Amino acid sequence: MPRPRTHDEALRVRLLDRAGELIATEGATALSLRRLAADAGTSTTAVYSLFGGKPGLVRELYVEAFHRLGTRLRAVPTTGSPAEDLVLLGIAYRESALADPHLYGVMFSGAIPGFEPDDEATAHSRAALAPLLEVITAGVEAGVFLDSDGTMAVGCWGIVHGLVSLELLGNLPPGLDVAAAYERALRANTLGWTRR
């Protein structure tokens, strides 16, 4: 009878989430394998078995963060309207950040000093944002959007990233209906790129 696996996917995800939480709340220096294992109720042997050590853990955390974002963006159904699809992708981006705020800094804020993603990890990060490029390309080809040089993708990502960053850091005005204001900003941005 085969030995049961004790270092399974559930433990892997638990370790990654706890690593992200430690980095988000206490900074990268708080991430030690001993503490991570204790916090997750496992052993350092499990961490080494799953990730090979701290560099492997950090790389996998980065890849997992983008995997979750990409999964949420790819789950957005298309409506037949590139402008509406663009807004829905922006909403999904915010929802992803709010679901995993402990991973946002790992993806975009250089929360782990010295970490440089390898080519494969970089490919994962770019693949996560592919739905944005696909919607923009479809909109340009259909004559809905003005962009033809890539500026639109950067602008759209910039607005969602900026607003989400402000929200996660608690820098929005008190009493603001964030979801409604966010969607209005997305719609205004999209309108600016739309042929009229």
C-alpha cells in the first residue's frame, strides 16, 4: 500500500498564503522557513520538500499570485462588446486584489528585496494579463477602440492598478463608495479609448 502524501496541494497553498501574509504585514524579513512552517502547522521538511528552500518558495509565491489573478481574469465571460468586456476585466482585477491582498505586493511592489523572476515566472506574469490584451486587440480590430500602439493596455492597467493600490493601502477618501467610484472610473477610461 503506498504511503499517503502529507505534502499535498492544500499544504502548498496554505504555506504560500501564509508566506504572503507575513510579507504583507511584517515585511520580507519576517519570512523565515522555520516561522512559516510553525505558523502553517507543519515542519521545515515539508517546506523544503515542496519548494526546495526559500528562493523556490519566493518564486512559487510570485507565480501563484499571478496564477490566481490570471484565473480570475480568464473567468470573465465575454459579452460581445469590447468596451463592456474591458470594464468587466477591470472589475475582476479589483476583486482578485481584494481576495488576495497579501499577494498584491508580491506581484507589483517589489515586496521581496533581491527577488528577480526568472524567464518562466515572467512568462506566467505576462500570461495573467493576456485577457486585457486580447480584449483590446479585439476592440481595435472591430474598430471600437482607437489604440494601435500598445498605449491603451498600459493606460488601462495603470488606472486599475493605481486605484486598487490606493484602496489596499487605505488611501481613498472616507465614505467613498469604492466599488461604484471604481466602476465609473473604468467606464470613463474606456470611453476615452472608444471611437465616437
